[in-house]
Amino acid sequence: MLDCLVVGLGGFIGSILRYLIGLIGVDKTQLPMKTLIINIIGSFVIGLVVAIGLKNKDLDYRWILFFKVGICGGFTTFSSFAFENFQLFNKGEVLIGGIYISLSVVLSILAIVLSQYLVGN
């Protein structure tokens, strides 16, 4: 039961952070920039959490649950990502959809690589 509370608290925090980032003004572009930014930040953070967890075997697993499943789970937006791409393709904006998918995947993977490098893995 404590694990569920830890994840729930993290999810609450992650969701609030996502909401607050959504309030930040971003110049109008065809790309859903806020979701792209949130996915990259979330990928970076989850990479850090996993790397730190692997390096520090004494770290209580609940900290990993709190950050990885809770905060990152509440924060990242791949379900929104999928729906936004559906909308772009549905409107015939195939090129923009392709660019958005490519940037999201490549930059999120690079964010994980960078986070692993920074932690020394």
C-alpha cells in the first residue's frame, strides 16, 4: 500500500508540473512544442533516475518508484503525443507529423544518452 501512495504522490507532482509547463507561452508553430519539450524533459529525468538507481544499490526502491513511475508517469505525455500525431495526419499534415515523431523519438533518446553520460554510466 505504501508503494501505491509513493507512486500516487509522485504522479500528483508530475501532473502539476506538466500543467504548469503547459501554461508557459511558446510561440505559435505547427509543432506541438509544449508536448515535445515535456517529453524530452521527462525522458532526461527518467534516464537520470534509472542511472542513479543503478549506481546506488543502497537507494530505497521507493525513491525510484516515486520519480520513475510517479513523477515521470504523471509528467510525460506520450498518450498526448500519439493523439496529436493522429490529429496532424488526420488533417493531412503528414510532413509536420513526421517531423514531430522524428524529433520526439530522436531527441528523447539523446536526452537519455546525455543523462547516462552525466551520471557516468
